[in-house]
Amino acid sequence: MIMTVGGAIALVMGVLGIFGSVALMLSPWALTILGFVFFVAGISMLKYRRDTDEVQAQSQN
């Protein structure tokens, strides 16, 4: 979950940096790309965890 939230924050800050709304010490393009990667990875990890929890619950019934 931390990866998802961190990725979302980095993605938003990067996009704002690209359009000049926020001054960043890092490259806004790099921050946007890394934010997107971490956000997608975090979402897929959360989805995988939910799927395995559902499979375990069904196998116990």
C-alpha cells in the first residue's frame, strides 16, 4: 500500500512539475515515470493479494 501511495504522490508531483506548477529539485519527467511505475506495481500487488485471499477463503469452505 505504501508503494501505491508513494507512486501516486510522485506521479502527481511529476506531472505538476512538467507543467510548471511546482518547482522540483529532480527532473519532473523522471519523477513522473518512476511514480507511474511504482503506482502500477503497487496496484498490481494489492490486486494479487486480494485474489489470493479470495482463493484461500474459497478453499477453506
